[in-house]
Amino acid sequence: MNPTDPTPLRAVALVCTLSPSPARSSSQLLAEQVVAALGKHGVSGEVTRIADHDVKAGVEVDMGDGDAWPEIRSTVLDCDILILATPIWLGHPSSVAQRVLERLDAELSETDDEGRMLTYGKVAAVCVVGNEDGAHKVGADLFQGLNDVGFSLAPNAVTYWVGEAMQGTDYQDLDETPEQTAATTATLAANTAHLARALKAAPYPAAG
């Protein structure tokens, strides 16, 4: 289990900014940096901005009427690693991130022939950006939700940046990535890729 392990892995990052493209997004920037860091460990990846798609409210696999979630869900089920990236709003994950968790709630009733959720064996990680403190709280909220719906979490599976309180600087406006954030992103990538390969080699046992 190291960067030279030939086992191919795929990642998908779901960016939960409130702003659709082509607006710039700090959450997307950090998610793209995580995908690039995972690439150093033999993981290919893609980034999807949820606000660009008509993801309906609800807790079903398919809410019908043009719902974009089934296609996004397909990419999640085809990947080994899910990255969830969110800004902090009023001390909480964005409403878009909450909607993603609500749609993932449907996985609780989707199982394979041995009773395991289809998300078992997949690894999740989190990216958080904001202009106030609260990254640990937001990370904890997302960790709990992701774990509830079947994803595993490696040690240090969150990378984040928060600006000074009551200031307006965004992560995307920085001249360079802060050293501590870059180091945290690198650790997230290494540990997440390692766990994903371990679970691919040795899946969780059947339920019961």
C-alpha cells in the first residue's frame, strides 16, 4: 500500500458551492488541489459542481422530473473515493452539501446480494473553506453523515482553510497555497488512497 501500488483507483469530488459555473469558487479550487494530490498516488479523478445540475430535494435515489442526481450517483458508485467540498455558511456546511447528504441517505436501503450498502468499501474525505472559524465543526458534521451512509474515513481525512474573522479574503484570492493547508491536503491524499486500496483488496464482510 504505497504510491507505487499499481491498483487503479478513481475519485470524484462533489463541490457544494452555492454558485454555479462559471463563477470562481474556493471550494472548487481546494477540491481540485485534492484531486491533483491524489493523482500522485495513482488516483484519477473528476470534479462536479453540484450547483451546475438540477439535483432535486429528497431522500430517494431518483426524485424524477429531470432530477440530475441519478447520473451523479452513478459516478459516485463507480468511484473508490468521494471528496465532498463545502464552504462554511453561518457556521454550517452549505445547503448544497446538506442536499447531497440527504440524497446519499437513500443508500441506507440500497444493498448488494450480501446485505452490504453499495457504498461499503468506498472512502470519503472532506474539503472546507470559509472566512470564519468552524472548519472542525463542519468537517465533523460531514464525517458523521458520510459514515452513516456507508463511507469509510482515513485518519486526517479533512483539509481546510479559514480566513481571519470579519475579513473578506477568500482562499481563491491568496497568492499561494498556505504551507499548512498544502501539507494537510497531501496527508489527506496519502491516507485516503491507502485506505481505498486496502478496502479494495480486503472488502468488509457480509452483514449479519
